[in-house]
Amino acid sequence: MENLKLFIKSEFEEYQKNGFCKEAKDINDAIGESYFDIVNPHYFTGKPDSEIVTVMLNPQRRKEDFNKKTEFKDFETYWNTYRYYGRNNYGITDGHKPTWKSKFDLNQRIFFKQLDIIDYKDENAEADIFENLEKTIDLKLQWELVPYGSPNFNFKHIGISQLKSFISRTIDIVTMYDRKYVFFCGAVFRELAWFENIKFIKNHKFKLIKNNGEETRDYYELISIELTGNNKQIKAAILPQYARQGAPLATYGKKVKELY
């Protein structure tokens, strides 16, 4: 974990020194517009050496929130904000109970319950839900492919050449440790199958059973891939429909466990 922490520390200190992220400015210059926010980078959330990794595209951020510098007194504060994001948002301390639940985090909890890798509590009370949300966030690593916020992520508009270094970095981060589950979450990641150090294995397509017992109209996918880096090979999968609104995530999770 120390290597990853040192990398993020060096990036954070450069950002603090310059007042902006040079890498974000460079990619904006290449695109020809202010596409990514050049301040307040968000590299990861959760446990860097976890057996579970989800790779997301980037932090979503509205244009009106660009250039709002979040003040951290030092790097350790910055690191702990994201390392213990689940505890900071869902932890119950001194009898104080949080009131806000992210819909996305609630859905992640449903999905990961099916994999039997996180020790979830039986949810007999709301406090149990908050504890399980905390575990969902803090016991896995969520890595952002591009750590700079934007309202959307248009793969073709950004340009494949602009993303190569971010993809190489992601492979390096993932293969630093032994992982059990590595998921690239989103349809855009289908393009990864053609990158160096990523081997395409098989594309599984299937329909799922919804909560009402009916079969989904659309197909869902698990694309099996293998990552090579740090002198090891790591099994991984692309989940194009991971964040699809209304997806039957319980049955999707069970199918992923079966095929992975």
C-alpha cells in the first residue's frame, strides 16, 4: 500500500504547490476545452490493498462546481478522507446516526452481497444497513481511471490517446497486490479489450430475472479479461451494465459470481 500512497502523495503535493493539476490541464489542452476540473483530484475510495477492486471512469462533477478548491490541512487528512469514506459518511459514532444514503452505494451493497466476500451483517435494523454501507465502501478499493471530475465521460471525444497513460497506471495499481475480484464498471470499458497488457478471454451474454419474476428484455454481460503487470497476471472482468439504472443487481451479482 505504501507505493500507492507515495504516488498519490506526490500528486497531491504538486497540486497543492501549483494550485491546479497539471495532468488535468494538459488533457484539457489536448481536448481543446475545459472538459475536466483541474482542482480537487479524487484518485480512490476505500482500501488500497483490498482483494476487491472496482474501476470507475472518473468522479462525476458539475461544471458549476469546477475550480472549487477543497481545503485539506495536510496529506494525511486528504488520504483519510477517501480511505475511510464509508466510515466518514455512514459510521455511527457516539449514538449519532447518519441520515443520508447514496442510491449508488445502496446498489453496490446489493451487488456485493451476492459475492460472499464481505462479511455483511443481517439487516434487522437501519443501523445494520449503515454498517453494511460502510463496509461496502471501506473494504474494497474503488479506483478512478481519471481522477479529475467532469459532468460526463465521452470516450471518443476525450480520445483514446489521452487515456493510455491512465489505463497503464490503473493496471499498475491493480496488479500491485493479489486481488480476488477486479471489475471495470461501465460500457466504455469494452474498449479495454484491445489495450496492451490486457488479454481478452470471453464475452458472456445473458438475460436476468427481475424482482417481479420476469426476464429482462436486454442482455447483460461479463467480459472476462486478464491483466499483466508487476510480474503477475490478475483475472478481471468488464461489467458494462454495473451502473445501469433499474438493473436487477442481486441476480446480476449471482451471475457474475457464477461466471467469474
